[in-house]
Amino acid sequence: MTGVLMAAALAPAVLLPTALLPTAAGAAPPPVRPGAVLSQAHTAGRVEATRDAARYSWPGVYFEGRFRGTGVGIALDDAAADYDVQVDGATVATLVTPGRTTYWVRDLAPGAHRVRLVKRSESPWAISEFGGFRAAPGGAILPGPPARHRQIEFIGDSYTAGYGNLSPTRDCTGDEVNRTTNADLSFGARTARQLNADYQINAFSGRGMVRNYNGGEPGTSYRTYYDRALLSVDGDVWRPGRWRPQLVVIGLGINDFSTAINPGEPWTPESLVAAYRAAYLEFLGKLRARYGPRTVIVVSATAVSGTTAFADTARQVVQERNAQGDELVRYWYYDSAGLDYGGCHWHPSLHDHEVIAERLEAYVATLPVRW
């Protein structure tokens, strides 16, 4: 029940339903006007706008648009990640490492439609690009939908990312992990949709607050990457802009404490707990300074086999923050009751994400969130 450092995806493949076809040679759609991509598509994700595209790395990033006509094209440049395409609320296609192309959904009923593109999988080593929605002949791209008033940020590891949650077995290759991870069906995405909130899933498998899974990649941690939009670009800094979540849910600690400390690591059990506690308090201070005094910040913890260090230390962090006068930092623990951990490598399954989302939604209802 631990995070796993993700390996790079294998050779690209594409799943195409009958109604979804790449643009024919010689029939490429006209380029989108500079700056038009994000003016015609709503996203709450961490993206960086270029002259003619939006670039991003985190899982669960989504783009929502509206169009009139019988079809819509989706311009992408991504040979690493998988996507779902949804039209009028129904998934019509799954794109597996689609590469640089425009995909078309055709033969829709005439009229106005909604389209949503969502990045399912993790690809922290790569940069993804969305080039906008394209209208089919005779149709038009309409102004994008407005941002939702409610905003929730989910911060975490493989559990938050939905790692292997669609897998029918716990034994998975790296490629199978990529194909069966669906951040759009994670507990965070589910909770946000139930609350009609925009959301970010800022999750990175295998990363901890101070120590990564099994001591991997020493000298880095989740905090190394948190400020970035493009995870593989050293020094990249994402600008929050209008992103001011009323609720932040953090789930970091499984990877810090779930594996034994290896020879050569600079930790003892006691010093690891102390470092985790100090880093967490610093991270909470950073979030409070960024988002202001009204944001409710939830420090979550869950069961880890063989140890209570994660849950105990996370609770202590909240208690200390509360003692400092910040009463809007709260502690939430969800146990393993009712969970089957049937996803890849004993991660939460689709069923488990549904259960966790129900518990989280009930917990959020008790919080003084100022929606």
C-alpha cells in the first residue's frame, strides 16, 4: 500500500473509436489565434500558456469547452500520457499516448455541445501540450464555460493520483500502471465534482514530504516539485493567478514511513519523524501565506502497514499548528475498513476511491469552508 516511483511509458499506442479520427493529410485545421487556446477553454489546472498552446505536467489537468456543430477536434502534443475525451458528460474516447495530432469526434447531433479533455495518467518526466478545440466545418467554437466559484486543491502521492485504480490485478508492469491510472476517477476528482468545484490534482507517485518511497532519489521530495507547472523543468515556477482554493487536502507521508530505512540513508526512525514534522509545518506555512487565512487546509493520513508514525506525526503537526493560532488546519484520518486495495501494487481500487470520496465529502460537510 505504498507509492512507487513511476517509470517512463513504453512505445506509444492509440485507441480510436469509430467516431474519432485523426485529421487527414492535407486537411489540417487552421492554427488557433495566439492567446486563443485558454480564452476558448476553461481549465483550473497548473498550465503555462505559450503563443499557441497550454503546457502542463500534473495528472488530472482538464480543459472544458463548448462548440456548435456536429463535431469537434482536439489538438494535442503528448507522447507520454493518456486522456479521456468527454462530450456532453459521456466519455467517447480514450487516447493512449496520442503524440502530435488533432483528434476528431464526428457525427454528433447538430446543435450546441460541451467537450472535456482530461489527462488520466502521470508523466512527470514529460511536457504535455494542448493546442485547443477546433470546430468541424459549418460549426463554431463557442466561448468557454465560466470558472466555478468553488476551488479545491489536492496535494499528494500515488493514492491522490489514482495510481493503477482501474487495474483488475495487483500485479502490474510499468506500462500497465500507466494504462490503468485514471486521475479523473480518483477520490479527489470525485469529491470535487460532487461539490461542483474546480480542482487541481497535484500528485506525484512515490514522493514524500522528506523521504521518497524506499529512499529513492535522495535529496528530492514532493516539495522539490510543488511550485512547478512543468515537473521536469528545474526552476520552473507556476503563478497561481486567480487560483485561490477555499479548501486544500494534503496526503503526504505514506512514502516517508511505509518502507524500512535502508543502510546509507541519513535517517534514524526518530530523526525521520522530526524532519517530517518540521518540513510539514514549513509547508503549511507556505500554503497559508499563498492562499490566505480563510482557506481550510486538511492534513490527511491513512493506514500504513506495520507503523503508526504517519498518522501520529500528521496529527501532531495539526495540533502544533492549531496551538499557534491557525484553527483552519484540520486532521482527517481514513482507515482501511471497507477498502480492498485491489489496484496496482496494492493501491486503492476504483471501488476504494469511491468509498474514500464518500468519506471525504461527509468530512468536508463538517468543515467551516467559506464557499
